[in-house]
Amino acid sequence: MPFDPRFIARLIPALLEGAEVTVELSLLTMAICLVGGLPVALARSVRGPLAWLAGGYIQLVRNTPLLIQMYLVYFGLSMAGIPLSGFASGLLALCLQNCGYVAEIYRGGLQSVSLRQFEAGKALGMRRWTLYTTVILPQVVARVIPPLTNQAISIIKDTAQVAAIAVMDVMKVAQIWVESSANTYDVFLGVAIIYLCLTSLASLAGKLFERRLAFAQ
Amino acid sequence: MNTFAPLIKGYWYLLRGAGMTLLMAGAAVVPATICGILLALLQIFGTRALRSAVVAYLFVMRGIPLLVLLTFTYYLLPLTGIDLPAFWGVVMVLSLYYAAFMSEVFRAGILSLPQAQWDAARSLGMRRRLMLQIVIFPQALRLASPPFVNLCVNLIKATSLVSIVGLWELTMASREIVERTLAPFQIFLGAAGLYFCMCYALALYGRHLERRVLHGH
């Protein structure tokens, strides 16, 4: 029986519990990648072997599926004697992949600032530090917000894959409930609404930031 | 080199899986592209009601993880009485999902043409259909080709998710070998390598296209 109120009353708390894990994973991944993307992007933009290394890393993580990376971390590392929990391996794989994407976003933002901005700053006699903090970086930040928002949305959606390595996120909870109750419509609607809410929140936050930083455009 | 013996023994099986992955992605990319172009046109030229319908579709598709859609199609399709082989069910979900992203790419391509192109075509007395056919489409498709190829890379990576709903392709093949040989690290590394070959080749082609778009035609 779809839309049985008593079933829904039991379903909602269970799904919300899973959603908590999803939110935790997403927020942790976003925070780690926002920081971790920076050194990768910097390494990529200097000349020498470091750039080669960073470029190789970015291509590797961007051109292999997240699911395979999760299996590699979860099953592979435990075989190699470093057993990680499902949550930790999911987080590690999510961070590995998304750091590559975020680094490319940073690099694109930095490259999009016109060379004339650097020259103008130097012509005004600015020190390097002043030039970067007052002229260049505000523009970079304003420009990377929209792609970062998209990345945040895709991180939220990617976290669903941790269900494959037995993490009790909202996806896994839903799978268990569908299999045990056969009430597919209710569970599907619940999961869809939860993910839509989370991704909408992320895009709303991105829009707010964007408006805040509109001065730098 | 006994460590990699399982991989060497299973490489033919993995290669067949990779073939299936390519087949699946190839089967999905055609309807996804057609639907994507249609959605983009509807969103630009459609009536208000059609436009909001497209926006609602994009909102739902972009806000829900592919894994959720795949899993629930797997459970729901038998309930609706539609008798579709699993392969085509999965291809349908993949193409409906990627159509949403394709439409964004094509819409951006069409809208990024300068207004002068439209004005010039109109001043020559062209009807909308002719204008689209010989002025707008050829240029917009060229602009849209690099992000389109990137989406194809994502599509190949996304096919790994169908292993969770039990379809056989590269990820499933590697999981089967792992269950037999208990060598997750080597096998998943091999699978990742195969995915990398497919995706990186495509990504290189995308970069080539991008350079061509940037530096004139």
C-alpha cells in the first residue's frame, strides 16, 4: 500500500538518520577539498616535476570512476593491512576525487584574471602580497564560487555511492527499507525529497555567496 | 611477479567488461544527446509552460543522484508492468539523466553566440528554422563540443554504478574476479587502469577540441 501514513511515520526518522551521515560526509568532503585543492592547484601552476606530479594526480582521479576508487580504498587497503571503516574509506575516496576537480577550478579561476590586472598592480608599485590580497584573489574568489557550487552539488550526489561499501547513508537506509517493506514509492519519494532539499540548499548558499561577492566582478 | 598473477589471469574477462561499458555508454549517449538538444531548444524557444516544465525536469535530474534513479528504476520498473530488459532500462535512465546535463551544454553553446549572428540572419530574411539550421547550430555545436566530450567522460564513469543494480560491465566483472581470487587491490587497479585508458583518451580529444575552439577554426 503506497502512502500509508503509519509506514511513513516510521520511515521518516530512519531516512533522516541516514541523511545525517550524508550531510556529514558531504560537509567533510567539501571542507577538506576546499583546503586540499589549493596546494594541488599551486603545484600545478609552477614549472617543474611538481606540476607534472600534480597534473598526473588530477588526470588519474578525474578519469577513473569514484566507485572503483572506493573499492580500491575499502577492499584494497584492508588487504594491504590498513583496514579503514566504510565511512573513512568513502570519505578518503570522495576527497581524493574531488580535490582534483577543485584544484582545476582554482586554477581556472586564477587563469581567468587578466594579465593586465597584474601589470596594473605592479605599475602602481604594489608589493606582491598586497597585489594578490587586494586585487587578484578577490576576483578569483568571486569567479570560482559558481563552479564550486556545482562541485558541492555533485559531491552531495556522489556521497550516495558510499552505500556500496556498507555505510548507512540515506541511500543505504532506503535500499534496506525497500527490500524489507516493498513499499518502493514512499521510500523513493522520501529519498528524492531529501536529496533535492540538500542540493537546493547547496545551490542557494552558492547564490548567496555570489551576491555577497558581486562587487569583485 | 606473483602479486599480479590474478590480474594477468583475469585480464581477458576485464577487457570484455570494458567492452560492455563502452557499449552501454555508447547506447546511452545517442538518446541523451538528442533529448539534450530538444530540451535546450524547448528551454530557449518554448512557451512559458514548456519552459517551466523543462526547468522542473532539470531541477529534479540535477538534484537526485544517479544511483538513486538507477536503484529505484530497478525496483519500480517491474511494478509498472513495463517489460524492459535490464540493459535497456539502465540505458534509459542513463540517457534521461545525462540529457539534463547535455541540455545545459547545448543551451550555453546557443546562448553564447553573439546577438549579431541572430540579427544578421534575421536581416537576411531567414525564417527561424533556416536560421537555426545554417547559422546558429553549426557555430553552437562547435562551441558546445568540448564540454560535450567531458560529459561523455562522465557518462563512461557513471556506467560503473549499474554494477550496484546487478548489471554486468567492467566494475561488475572486476568484483566477480575479486570474489574468486581475493586480490582486490590488483584487480581494481587493473579496472581503474582500463577506465583511465577509455576516459583519458576521450578527455585528450576534448582538450584538442577546446584548443581548436579557442584559437579560431
